[in-house]
Amino acid sequence: ISRCILPEILINRCIFFVMWVKYPEIGYFDQVIKRYPNLFDQDLVIEVKRDGENVSVWKDNEVHISSRSQINASPDIVERMKQTTGFRKVLPLLRDGLIVYGELMKLRSPTGIERPRKRFQWYVFDIWDRDHFIPVDQLSDIWDEYDLPHVRVLAVDHFTPDELQKATAEWLKWCKRRHYEGIVIKTYDEKVMWKAKIKL
């Protein structure tokens, strides 16, 4: 995970604050299995992958909006983000060290898989708290408390590799029927995540 760090001189000392953390790259199933063979000793989280843009919100002295790879999102992303219900609802949650990641949806999705919408939407999928991602059970509490739009969690369970491959195939069929791009599978213990998409 890469960090953008800003130094601040205070009382003749140099103090470093982690301002923004770039969201981890998401791999594919075969790559992940080879690299992390112990993944199946823990719960895996399966959630819907929306067809949009990775946009995060965080706060120091002011509120910032970042894109997938840029600490300062482009003006058009900022403009669309500020029109979403999710942006308004996430503001009371923000504090130093907290970064909220979500999928910013255009009126028409990039691949065309999702149905057109009348308004821009932003769906939260992860929250970083200083040095770790908040586990999914705590995320659910935050989503409920702040009434945040969020991605749908499909399952949280242990799987064998064969069970996961079969479950992935079934979830992708489910996604296709509902016009979703696919699924993301992750484990917070290893900070590993991977994706599976439907074939367009």
C-alpha cells in the first residue's frame, strides 16, 4: 500500500502524518491463490463489484476527494462526487486518519453493464482507519449508523478453493441477471482482495 505523507514542523520536531492511502491493487483468482495459499484458513468476504470509479474521501483541516491513483481527484470527479447523497452523508463520519473508499457511478456505466441512472451515486466499499481496514462486521454498523449507500455484501464465510470457484461461478450468474459487473472477494487479515467479472 502506498502512502502520501506530508511533513509538518511543530515545536522544532518533524512530525509525519499519513494523509492518504492508495487503495490496494485488486488481482485475479489464479494469481492470488498461488501467492497466498493460507487464505482459506479465514473468513472471506464476497461483495458486489459496481461498474464505476474508485473515489475516496478523507479529512485533515479540510475535506479531500481522491481518485484511484491521484490524491487530488480531477475537477469533473469532484463535481460529480459532491452531487451524490453518499458524499453528504459521509461528512459527519470523517476525522483524521479515516479514509472512506467507494465506487462513484456515472449516469451510464463505463462498460454499459449497469442500467442507466438519473443521478450520480457513490457506494462505500471500504474504510481505512490509520493503519488497517475496518472489518466487515464493523463496517455494517457504520453503514447503518450513518445511513451510507454501500456495496452489497453477498457472503462472509470459510471456503475451500473448490467451493470458492463454484460459489464464484454462481455469484457471477447472479450478477449478470442484475446488471452488476462482478464480485470482489477479500480477506482483511491478509489485506488481500481479488475480483471476478462477468463476460460481456
